[in-house]
Amino acid sequence: MDLKLASVLRAFKFKIHILSTKKGNFILPFLVILCVSTSGYAQMNISGKPGLIYVPSARETKEGNFQFGINYNPIDYGFRFNKKNSENIYFINATIIPRLEVNINLLRINNEKIKGQKGIGDRQIDLKYLILKEKKYQPSLALIISAPFGIDNSLTTNALVATKSLKLANKLSAEVTAGLGSPYYIERDDSEKDNYNILQNLKFRKKNELAYAYLDGPIGGLNLNFDKKAGLLLEWDSKHFNVGAYGTLFKKWTIQAALLNFDQITFGTSYALNLKTLPKRLKKANENQ
């Protein structure tokens, strides 16, 4: 190693050690967690949940698991203005306690302005509860519900899914998912100007009344994974057959792309970490305080 580079690395490590011993420093833990913490399977579906392309899975995630990212949805499959505008979907997904995941996503329409200004976008909160954990002869089973607080949401899940992992070879594994997307969702029949009670004017609506009915019927697919580093995706999203691929770098950063109905391309990226896992160096620093 070059002597100058070695001296720079030693100086950097020394500064990290000094900063880690200071109380109240919040920048260092954030940076260290991003750089060092590890995660497992990080493949996410269009709305930011563990799964395939459009289809979510019942895969169990560890407590403290935290993932964030963005997905692009093409024009012909737009949830908000179908065949008029493409969309970007930003998401955060966290397992706050065992069996319970919380997903927050923001759907922003591309090239769309209302009265000369672009709005924040459609905000949605989804809850996933793991009813059954996977066992040797038993698949995992999960219920996913979109919180009925939105006035005009266009990306609602409401589905029951089961997932089973299979070991195919030394480094080759598969994850099979099957389930049913509810044909209904709950909406608040309110205006944004009269928005005071999140529990008033709740009504059942049919998903086929939306511009694009997301997960409206039988769903399922296959995630074929090689050494948890790359994989192929095949799915039926209740309307179309989709195929895709993904790769995971450093066990945390995933890049994915897919062809919807052999027609248009969707792609995205996500980053995964575990908020409960602290690097040994940071743990020692906390114990010495």
C-alpha cells in the first residue's frame, strides 16, 4: 500500500475513534450504520415491500429491519393517471416489532402540474402482519392492509399472501409466493379542505373503479436467487405476467428492473440495514461512556 494512502487511513480511523467517544454526537452513528451494518434479502416490490415486481411476499423480516428506495412505474401501467403519466414511488419500510412491518410510500406523478404547481403526491401507509412463520412444511402467511386514512389514494394493496422458501442447490434457492388481492379497498369520502377526522366518511370501494386496479384477484410468482447476490423474478400480478432481474451489492444495496406484460420497463433501487445491529466498534464506544 502507498505510504501516503496508509497514513491517511490511519488518520481517518483515529478521527472516527475520537468522534465515537463524544456524547451527543448523532452524525457518526448514522454514517457508521450506513457503511457497516448488514442486512439480508433486500428485493422490494413496486410499493416498497419485500416481494417480487408488483406482488408482495410473506417473507419474514427481522426486527429493526429498515429499507428505503425508489421505483419507476411506466406510463401504460400508471396507478394515478393510467396511460397518461409515468410515476416515481418513494418508500420506507420498517419492521418495528416482530411480525409487524410498516410501509410508507409516496407516489409522485411525472410531468404533471396542477395550476402551475406540482403537488406532494399520494401518500399511503400500509401494515403487514405475519400470521404464520415459515416452517419446514409450512409456508409463511401474511396479511397486508392499506390504512384507510387517505382521501384519494391510488396505490392500495389489501392482500393475503403465502411464501415458501426452497433450497435447490448449493447456492441456488427459490422463494414461491401465492395469494389473493382484495377487489375492495376503504376510502375516506372527504375533501382536502374538510379533513379533520380520519375515521369519518369511510366507504368501501371497488379497485376496478380506480385508473389501474392494483392486485385485484389471484397473484403469485417465483424469486429465483443465486447466493443472495442476484436473482430472476417471474410473477402474475392479477392482470399481467411480468419478468425481471435484480442484483444486490454489499448485502445492502439492490438494483432491479422488470418488463411488465412484455411491454414496458420498470426499474428501481433500495438500500437495507438493521437499526438494531451496531458495529462492534460503536458498541464498545457506547459501553465506555
